Amino acid sequence: MNKANHFLKGTFILTVSMAVVKIIGSLNWIILARMLGGEGIGIYQMGFPIYLMASTISNAGIPVAISIITADKLAHNDFRGAKRVFNVSLRLLATTGLFFSILVFCSASWLVDSHFVRDARAYYSIVALSPAIFFVTFLASFRGYLQGWQIMTPTAVSEIVEQLVRVFTMLFFVDLLLPQGLALAAGGASMGAGAGSIAALITLMFFYNRLKKKFQVEIEAQPATTELESAGKIIRHLLELALPVSLTSIILPLSANLDLLIVPQRLEVSGLSLASATEMFGYLTGMAVPLVNLAAIFTAAMTMSLVPSVSESKTLGDWDGLRHKIHLAMRSTFLIVCPCCIGLFALAEEVAEFIYGAPMATDAIRVMSMGIIFLGIHQISTGILQGLGHTGIPVINMLIACAVKVVFSWTLTANPVYGIKGAAFATVCDFALAAVLNMICVYKLTGFIPSVMSFVKPFIAAVIMGTGIFLILSKMAGVCGLAVAFCSAVVVYGIAIFVLRGITKEDLQNIPFIRSRVK
């Protein structure tokens, strides 16, 4: 199997697993939204950014660094060196994970008393999420190491297991604690994160032991006299790569925490009560954002597969192969994000009403749908830059974009004309600016320029699809109209993209598990 096909196979495996995870998660959110309502979801979401921030800081971008360094060492058949990197990083992450887990648990009361978290009912969510930080950080080292081998199945399986256990735990405790009030029910929902991470850790340890046995001969065949790097040198190398990655990752939960600080407060300024502001915050962060993330599963999967693949090509000096991988990644991204963007925009009202049971979430969903394309480009370009070893560039670009977001969010959200739509628009601007800045840097480093038609054709096909959706919804209403519109959209987009030659026979031959069926 050539390198491009191997890279696409990894992407395909991760995409399928992420699709399963997101579908399960979306069904879970639909049920939770109906059980807890917008206010209950808002309480849960107020604790989650703190957990996300702590878990991100605790692993400090080290999993990505492990993946990059492991891929580099394996490109030179340094099996013992790769294993040494994993052992050192495992101990490092176990220590940081434990520290931040205890820190969040002990600071929960302060976060509420100091009004960093505006609704005191989120206390139980923060406390319930704190143990998960340790397990999420610890298992991240396994994922990074296995991805460095460009073996994506363990990550895929562990994510599915994690989500299944997480959802079951969330629903169980919400049902159990809901009679005691929304605060305890939201705390019960938060317990799912810890249970899921434990299940994922057990799964990854199983795959790690299988890999260890499979390559034991190669590891033992490497001369014992080969000098291994000291723990201090490995940690320094990890941190050189990981700290910028960490800052990149931290900006996402930082942005979420800024939303937590700004959006509810500015909604109150616009004239809403605390309860109404919390509800609107839940519509944005608990309903609209998850839908955008659901649409981005393909690009998220490709990013994970890109990092070690790009690093390998750079290590071997294969710049033509590197540009080919980037070309495949960008073309594939446009084929997916364009219909997701237009489709969610067209179906926003039906999704809000018939899936979430929250018609007032329509505006937030519709505005956020426009960010799908930019988020996809941003994810892919970040993976490329990290794989090239320029892990600091996305940090600067995201900080610039985040600053612009704060200005828009602060200004627009307090305006009664915009309200929650202003906060959603600010997030879209954040994605767009970060994506553009990243792509400029990719061009400067690799000379790669995306083909204009690789975007235009999928976008035109998506607009044709969106027009069909609006026509169907004008004739049919309710759940039936939603189902017919969705199924028709898939068919219409497929036909349109082939007619426009946005996807060709050659493209199909590059897709794992399909190329053997295309003559």
C-alpha cells in the first residue's frame, strides 16, 4: 500500500469511529436536552469548559509530540528509541493529570464563590468532572504513541468504547438524580466523562500490549549498545514540540471559558434574565456547537492521521509526496464540509424543533453552520503545520483570531437585535480568520496552493442540494419533511458533484475499501 493510501486508510478508520461516536453523542444530547431542557444543559456546559481547560493543560500537547517523535524514530527503524519516548511521556502525563485533577476538585467552591462560574448550580458538575482529568491525560499518552505508528484502529475503538460508557453513565445518573433538581442532575451527567475515560484506557492498554508483542522481535534485534536518550532530553524534546501544541489546544477551551464569562453576562445586558441567558447559552454551546463539531468529524480524523504522516514525509525529505498528501487532504475536506455547511443552514429550523425540541435554538444553529467550512480548513491546516514541526504558528494565528472573537462577542451579544446570534457570529469569525492565516503559512512553508475548483465545485453542488432542501420543506412539514429532505440531499449532492466532476473515478480509486471495486 502506498503512503497516500495508507494515510487515507487511517483517515477512513478514524472517520468511521468518530461518526459512530458523534452519532451516539448527538442522540445522547437529544435525550439530555429533552430531560434537562435548555437551562439544565446550560448548567452542565458551565462546568465543562473548566474540565476541558484543565485536561488540555494537563497533557500539554504531549500526545501530538509523542506522535511526531515516534513517527520520526520509526522512519529510521529506531524501535527502542520510540518505546523509550513512550515510557518517559507516560510517567510525565500521569503526574500532571493527577495534579490538575486534584486542583479542579479543590477549586470548585472558589470558582463558584468568585462568580467565575455565574450559576452556582454548576458546582456539582465541576466536582464530578475532576476525576476524569487524570484518566483522560493518562490515556492520551497511549493514543499519541499508537498514532505515531500510524495505527489508527486502537484510537478508533477506544473512542467508541469511551462514548458508549460515557453516554450510558450520563443517562443513568441524570435519570436517577433529576428528581433532586437540575443541579444534581447536571452533576450526574458530568460523571460520564470519568467512566468513559477509564473504559478507553483499558481498551488502549489491550492494543498496546498486542503491538508490543508483535514488534518485540524488532525491538530486541536492535543492538543493546545503541545509546538511548536520557529522560531529561526526551522531556525537553517533547516540550519543544508540545508547548506550542498545548497553547493551540488551550485556546479552544480558553475561548469556551471566555464565552462562559462574556456571553451570559452580555445577554443579561441585552435585557435577558439570568435564567434566560443561561438557556440561550445552552442553545449555543450545548446544541449549535455540537452540530458543527459533528460535521467536522472527517477533518478532525484527517488531522490526527495527517500529523505523523506529514512528519514522516518531512523526515524522509519527500516533499512531492508531502504536497500530494496535502492536496488529497484539502480536496477531501471541501467535498465534506461544503454540503455539511449548506445542509445544516437549510435544515436549522427543523433540527432545532424536531430533534432538540428547542425552536429558539434555530438562530444559533443557522449562524454557526457557516463556520463548518472554516473550521474544517483550520483543523487540516493546523495538522499540516504541526506535522511539519512548526507547532508554534497555529498558536499565534489562533490568538489573533480569538482576540477578534472577543471584540465581536462583547459588542454584538449585548445588542438585543443580535443577542445569541452575535455570539455565534463571533465564533464563525474566529474560525475563518484562523483558517486563512494558517493557509498562508502552509503556502510559505510548502509552496502548496489549493485549487480553486476543488472548492468551487463542491460548493456549487452543495448550493444545488440546499435549494432542493428548501423546495422539499416548502411542500412537506414536520418530521416526515425533515427525513425526506435529508435523504434527498444526499442523493442530490452525490449526483451534482459527479456531474460537475468534483469527484472522479481516480478519486474513488484512492479511497480505501472502495478502490478494489472501481474498475
